[in-house]
Amino acid sequence: MRKKTLAMVILLTTLMSLVGVAPVASQGPDEPFTATPLVPGSSITVDAEKEDAPAPAPPVPSFGEPVFQVRAGEAPAPGLVAEDLEAVSIIVTFDESFDASALEAASGGQVIHRYKEIFNGASMVLAGDKVDAVASMTGVTGVYLDELLQPDHGDSSFDYTNPRFIGAPSIWPGGNAGEGVVVGVLDTGIWPEHPSFADDGTYPAPPGGPYACDFGDTAWNPDDAPFTCNNKLIGAYDFLDTYKLYTGLLPGEFDSARDADGHGTHTSSTAAGNYGVEASMLGVDRGKVSGIAPRAHVIMYKVCGDAGCYSSDSAAAVEQAILDGVDVINFSISGGSDPYSDIVSQAFLHAYDAGVFVAASAGNSGPGADTVAHREPWAMTVGASTNDRTYEATVTLTDGTDTLELDGASITAGYTADVVLAADYGDGLCLTPFPAGTFSGQIVVCERGAIARVTKSYNVQQGGAGGMILYNPVLQGLSTDPHYVPSIHIENDAGAALLDFMATHTGVVGTLSGGVEAAGQGDVMAAFSSRGGPGQSLGISKPDITAPGVQILAGNTPLGVWQGDGGMGPYGEWFQAIGGTSMSSPHIAGSAALLKALHPDWTPGQIKSALMTTAWDDVVKEDGETPADPFDYGSGRVDLNKAGNPGLTISATGQDFLDHETDLWNANYPSLYVPVMPGRITVQRTVHSELSGRSWWRLSVDSPDDVHVYVPRWIRVPGNGDKTFNITVDARDVPMDEVRHATLYLKRGHKTVRFPITIVRRQPVVTLEQNCDPASFARGETTDCTITIANNSFDEATVSLVDFLPWRLRLVSGSVVGADEHWRRWLSYEGTLAGAAPPEVTVDAGFAPYGYLPLSSIGAPPNVTHSDESCTNFSANFVYAGETYSAIGMVSNGYAVVGGCTGNDDISYINQVLPNPGPPNNVLAPFWTDLNPDAGGNYYAYSIGDGVNNWMVLEWEDAPNYGDGLPNSFQIWVGTDGFEDISFTYGPALSLGDGGWLTVGAENAYGNSGENYYADGDGTPPAAGTDVVVTSVPGAPGETHTITFTAKGRRKGEWKNCAYMTGDTFFGTNIACFSGVVE
């Protein structure tokens, strides 16, 4: 079975409608069919990480092959060849009664890591058909699929400007620039000879130890020179046990902690690299660089190989880091979208409890909403923004008469030559190396996308180009990559101007100025930086903070596995200027190290609070103009000028986060996010004084006109003591589904603590509506009002409602129905409403309309272009589970989402046993497994009719499994005649799924009703000629209670009547208001 990054690149293609193409007519088995294709419209890439990967990852060993790396002269490990199913890597948790040594005996697998510090468990590699045997062992409490995550590579400059920009020098003296603090980095390794990690003899001895110092495995790679760790780089571990066994190292990688990528060297030197290191790139002196905490110690935990980073290895590294006593961890790697079930996230929770601060990258999937990774409340999630220095360049185009000058970014040298378009040579994206002699020194124009930017310059160089202009097709931000030829990167508007100039002029000559350091606009959110959004369901919003992550000049490995071959730039470069949230996260890790040195007794929560509540919030969006908001930057851009002395901190324990898993807005977090604002809520926060004496703080709020935040005007906090106060937010006037941001300020003298507040106005599970008719009426006349309460949950709900009429109105005595009347002034209701009944979905053998009817047999050609991890949405009207839908999403992994895919949660290569409340939901799964359309197959989406009935048919023909490549052919038939008619059919090519993991079944939209025809060995696997029919019973709505009353106008003027409802199934007070006029 394939293990892929959770931060997947997802192609979400929207198919807007049936288009007017000629229908295909042919003679089927018994009836003539007409087939009308649905044609794809626009496509959206949700996660741009693959573009910036250094090179394609090697394939995971396929069906029947060994899943371990065997060196010459070594015997293979026994029991690890999956003869019937591909081997898989899993993480097993168990209770104290369990004997871990029994795992191998019961499964024939091999235990890789044994966990004792972060949880009681182990990771292991075993044949896929043995997983159930492990899961059924007495004492086993959970089995988790290991995941291959990815470093958050982003844009691919210096430097001392970064520490200066965030104010690090202001607290270097107080904490001796981080001296004595240990920063642990989980990453791709480290280049130990890099001057950023040199020990000049002034560093103190490490605070603990001994630590591993794993370098010098020349048997695997002769360039892996031995190295003895020092008082700067005090340790280096190789935690690639699962990776080496399951995926295997490339010949150019290192079987040690040495870095073959450059990512880990860059992040480590950014967080804690030495001060004043001379840096040059591509032969150009770029001045001196410094880490944020230049006197801190560094330990590297290498958890990533070329193909990615296994969760089992990362969790083991976190456990070792805790044992090593590190103070700070940097994790510039994807993951953490479901922190309460993610193994690495849970390891971070244990680190938090052990006093270890964790900084994690937000991801590079921006600027779309709800793309942020690392949603753990116990980790600090970091977005990326600009600093106030950039490397600018210009390109000047001329045909001898007209001239066009465009601005861009570059760190390469200048160059002048004729300009040509790569598109004129058949490859506008410059995806593959051009044949030698294609060019003769020209500057080639390439479009950004699909592959690493630096690889494009390599590809044009191979064809004889002397320079490159790289343009963005959409607003994406600019990068300063170490290109193979002189190059400039220009934005989408400049790219459009360039293409227009080239289209209207001939004989164009271009001059690249070469990159020079210049002042730039700081505090601009990077377009790639992943964003929060209203879709975040946990009660905290991410990211927490932003930091410089664009054009960051820091360390590199001079001997990378892909250097010189188009992936990572030329050989021999000790520095690189790259960007991404991978680069911003170590800024926060270094900042945390400085605060730890300044305040050794601070907890990770106090450090986090100090960084968040003092952050600079004058930040703009990627367009450079629009003010950014907390979904972009969290609390703002880190400002160490203030973070060292915040006056107050707001922090929680790890247990607090566990206790409030379902209501994190009630955890003592240094921000407030309410994903379902019913109208009014009240939370509490406890501030801790970091001052020795008693202090008074004045509270004030900046909020939109339709949001009211109520807090005490003043609070008094004892010296080194605590004070708890209420925060009440009233958003009754905010329209439904709209977002509002506000800020609470706590001020004392020159100190200001900022506390962001974000709410999403929504109805809770028990809805409340009010209407009066007429809205306007004369004094003495009446209006009839209705209050409707509806329980939309599946649980019984007890509610309490009151409605105090405004002074311009009075109740008409005896008019109240469904509630109690009180003195003609107000009414009340208390009661219990029955919950809704969910739609029931069943799956069983049956008969499809025509069995498996290959669409190619009726003359229909393939018309869907699937890529790996993609979804294609089609417009079609059909009935399922009692609801009428207008869209369906066809997912590359052999299932469909009723209602259409809306984001990355709807696409999963990990099949579920249905029903499952976790996303995706509303699933029709004829063959849900890890399929790889990039490796072949044909894909169809047609509306077909037999003259009487009509269906939408989705077909996967010869779709290959990712791991073993075996083909699979199957279809979904969905009736479009106004009644439910859904079936699965199967062709002659079928496997048991990728690695034996396969689901055939369906579920409802809530994931609480459904069935499996077959799931991971349970049931009868489909075979050629199998027909599976999906049927359902519509759900029943929850109970509704209606209140009616008549009100008379007493005084002229505008009035607003509001009903207030509380209940045991939702948080806060649901408020429904209606406004009118007494004329």
C-alpha cells in the first residue's frame, strides 16, 4: 500500500454543466444508447508542494518485492517479503499488560521503533494481510497507518536582516543570544562542517548528554566524511529506520545524519546558526548571516529521506528529543490536520507536557482558505511573510524600437541575448530537458508550475539556453532560486505584459540585470502560506503567528542528492536563498530559544503566549495592499522587541487541551476562535503576571460595528499571580455564515497584550428563527410573530427560551401559543425536542441496469483527465438518501462524493470502513483503494440513455493500484430520472485493492449510516460480473417547536425583538431577532 504525504496535491476540477456536444449513439448489448460527455471546466491546485519538490520520489516497493534495503554482503531480514499482499508500515498502541515482543511472532513482521515516553506502543513493518491479526491481539488499543509526510519546501536569501527585522538583537544580551538552550530540529539532516555550526571554542559544554553523533558511513556513500560533534552541534541522530526498511535510500543519500537535501541545514542554521557567518551564492558575496538564536546548541534528528518523512520515524525522534532534554523542537514538515488522532501530533503533546516548545510550519497551500496544517493547540503553527529586504532584478525587452522593462526577483548574474518562448518549442512549462542544440544562448521564457522552478532552468540549459525568464500564471509570489543559468522570476501581471510584448514584436532582445539586494516591502503575506478559515472545526484558529519565510538566505548542503541534475541547483553551494513556511517556522523556534534563555522557568505555553500577544499586526495580504487578518497571520508577525517582556501570559496545560477537545474555545489559549457563533457566547481567560508586583491593566476592544465584546474595564493582577475574567461576544447582528475579527487589548503603560477574536456566525444544531408579519404597522395595530425551534441534531435536545418584547410593543393577552406569557411583556418556553433520524444506507448484491457496460463499447472515448489524488466534479440532478443533489465528485481513488468535492478532506487514498464520521462523507465507493491514474487507465463520465431511462455513469477502466500496478475496471451508475437508482458494476480486470486495502460500500452525508459489501478482507470481494446495489431510507427531521404570538404597537419608532435560547446540545446563546417599525 502506498504511503503519501497528508499535505497532498489535490486537483479539484469543477465540471460546470453538460455542454452542447454531439451525443454518441451506438448499439449496446440489447438497446441503442446515447452517451453525452461531461467536459471538465477549470482546475484548482490546492497544495503547491509538488511543484517545489527537488525531484520525483522513487516508487514504493511494489507487490511481492522486498520492502527493505539490503546492502551488498548482508542477508535480508526474515519475514518481510509480502508474498500475498504488499507490506505496510503501521504504528501500534497498547496497554501496560501487552508484551511488545509478541508482535513479531504474531505477524511475521519486524518491529522498527518501540515507544515508551510519548505513548506505549511500537511501529512495525508487516504483510498487509497480518494487520487484522495485530489489531485483534489482547491489549492492543489502536493501529494507525504510518504516513509519509513531506518537508514544507516552498520558494527557493540573508541573513542578518531576518534577526534584525523581527527584533532578535534586542534580547540577545539578556539571554546571551540563546546560550545554554538546546534546539532540536527534525528534518532532512545537517551538513556538520557548515560554518553555521562551527565551534569557535567559546561555547559552553552541552547541558546533558551523551548524544549520538551519527556521521561517517562511507560504506554507503564515500562522501559521508566522519565528524565529531562539538559544543555547537552537540548531537545528530539518524531516525530513518522505517524509511530505510520500507522505502530505501538512494545511492546519493547518506546513511547517517548528514543532509543530502539542504532543507535541514537551512532550517537549523536559520533557527540557531552562528552569528556573522560569511555567505556567498553563485560566486556573489552576500554578506553575513546569523541564526535567530546564534548561541544555542543544536541537535539534528534526521527523519526525512528523499521521498519524505515517515510518522513512525518522526514520533521516535520526538521521544528521543524529550529524553535528550531539548528545549525547543522545529518541525518544518507537513501533517497535523487531525491532531487528536495524528501520532506525531500526539508526540508533540507529550513534548509540550515535558516542557518542550514545538514550532511547526503552516504549509505551502495558500492563499486558499482552510489549507493550514498543524492544527495542534499545543504546537505553534507558523505562516510565512516577507521581511524588508529583497533581491531585486529587472529584465529589459526591446526590438530596437519599443522597450519594456519588468521588475522581478533574482540572485543570479546578468545576461543579454535574444528572447524566445519555450511554448514555441512545444514545452511552455519547460517540464523536460530540451534536446541539445535546441537553443544557442537565448533567454528562454518558461511558465511556472508542475515541477521545481530550478529544474526549469536546468532543462533550458540542457538545450543550450543562456538565460531564463520564469513567469507566474497567477499571483504566487517571487522566488530567488539558485538557477543553472542567469534567470529572473516575474509576477503574473509582468508575465502577461511580457507575453503581449512577445506576441506583438519580433527580434526581441532581453537584458537581465542580475539580482541586487534592495529594500523591500516587509510584512506581506506570502501567497503560498497556508491559511486558516471558517472551515476550521476545532475551537482554535491557525496559524498562530507569521515570520519571515520569503528569500531566506541560510545554509545548504554542498553535495545534495539531486544537485547538478536539475533538482537542487549546482553543486558546491553552501548557502541557498529559499522560501516557504519551512523557513518561517525556524524563525519562531529560534525566537522561542531566545525567550527560554531569557526566562528559563517559562513553560511552552508561556513562550507561545508571549510571542503571540506581542506580535506586530500591521501586515497585508499577498497583493501588498489589503490588510491581512488572523486567518492569514494568526496574531501577527513575531516581534522580539516586545516578546521578552510581555507583562502577562495566557497559557494552558496539555491536560486542558485534552479536556476541551470538543470546545477548545474554552481552553486558556492566547486567542479566541468560535467556529459556530450562535449569537452570544461567554468564555473565560486567565492571565498570569510576569511582573513581581501587583499591576493594573486596562482592557479595550476594537471590533466591527455589528460585533460587541464585553470585558471588564480594568483588571488587577497580583505579582506573579493569576487573574480570571470573562469575555462576552455578542454577534447577533452578523449575517449568517459571515466571519468577523476583533481584537482585545490589555494595556499597562508601554506594554500591550493583543488577543485576537474570530467568530463565524452560524446556527447551532438547534436552530432558532423569528418572523413577524407585518414588519411595519400603525400604533395600536398588531403584528403576528412566529418563533421556530428545530432540532437538527441526532440527539434529544433540551432548550430554554425567553423573548422580552421591546418597549414599543406589548403582547396581546391570550395570544401566546406554544409558550408561557408573562405580564404582556415577555414569554418563555422550556422543553425537550426529539432528535433527527439519519438516512439509512444499505449495500447488497443486486442487479445493475446493464451490468458492466464499457463506455468504449458504445463509442464513448475517455473524457476525464485524472491525476493522482484528484477529484472531478460533475453537475447532474439525482436522488440519494432522500435528498436531491446537483453535483457528484469523481475521485481518483475509486469512489465518488455525493454533492461534489469541496476540498482536500474529500480526497483520501486511505480507504475507510463505512460508515465513518470522518471525511470524506456521503461516499459511494465501488472500489476505494489507492489508485494511481498517473500510471495509466482510462476514465469516463457520461450521461447515457436507452430511450426510456437515463443515468450518469462514472467509469474507471484499468485504473492501476499505486503499489503493485494491477488494473481495475468498475463503474457507478446513478439514475437521473428523479428517483434513486444507484449501482456498482465490475469489469474483467480487478484486484483485491492496493496492498489488500479495499472498501466497497456507501454511507450517508453524516457518516453515521452505511454498509460495506467488502472492506479490507471482510465480506466478498467484487469480481467480474458482480453487481452491487445501493439503497436507502430517507431520514426524518428532528422535532420542531413553534411559538406564535401577537404584539401591539405602543410607541412609534423602530423596534427589534429578539428571542434568546440556550440548550444542552450547543454552546452559547442562540439569538434570533426581527426588526420593524411602529408608524
